[in-house]
Amino acid sequence: MLTVPDQCPLCGGEIIVTRLQCRACDTTFEGRFAPPPHPFSDLTEEQLHFLEVFIRNEGKLKHMEKEMKLSYPTLRNRLQGIIRALGYEPGQSEPEEEEISPGTPLPDPEERQRILEALERGEISFEEAMRQLQGGDS
């Protein structure tokens, strides 16, 4: 599915959403809608590319060094910049209640790929994808 651009490709003006349509029942809503907030919407193309490479390399900066031809400290700095852009402070974690409990079965690589593809197509939310990737119900 295509994403909504935030600027007009012709004049650079702001793009607004004026029509929504349900895939299931074909109901249409018209008006001026604010786009839903998305945690990655304020990241630059370079930061989004970094995240793609980060995920593909399963978060292993040593592997990313070879692929991106950047030093480990540079990769750490870029990762910390993304963490800050998302509104977090590097080195601080979320409350422990959301951590995966020992013994929780994690999805196999094929299942992880299916979850990430469903997220990309907009079929599931970021939160649902994270829940499934952390061993929640599919």
C-alpha cells in the first residue's frame, strides 16, 4: 500500500487527507483529516534507511559496519540520534512490565517476516506487530 506524501510533489505545499474509505464495506468518509501520529513519521530518509539495515542485521552493529562501511562509533551515534528523535533518552529502557518473560516462545524467522510484511502493508499496527514479535498471540 502506498503511503500518503506529506508534501505536494508539484509545488511542495502541505498535503491533507480529505477522503477515507473502508476496505470491507466500502463506506466513504469525506472531510479534512489529520494524519494519525506515527512514531517514525518525523525520522529522515537516512534514519529510516538506518533502521531498515539495523533490522535486517538483527541489531548487530558489527554486521552493519561491513554493510554500511561506517565505524562502530558512527553507527552508535546514529542509533542514539534515532532514539532521541523518537523521544527517548539512550540507555534508558521502558518499564520492566513489558519485558518478555523467560520461556516465552518467540516467532520463527518466517513468522517474523510475515509479521513485518503485515505491518508494512498496514494490516496491523506497530503495537500489534511488537506484541506478536515478542511472543504474543498471532
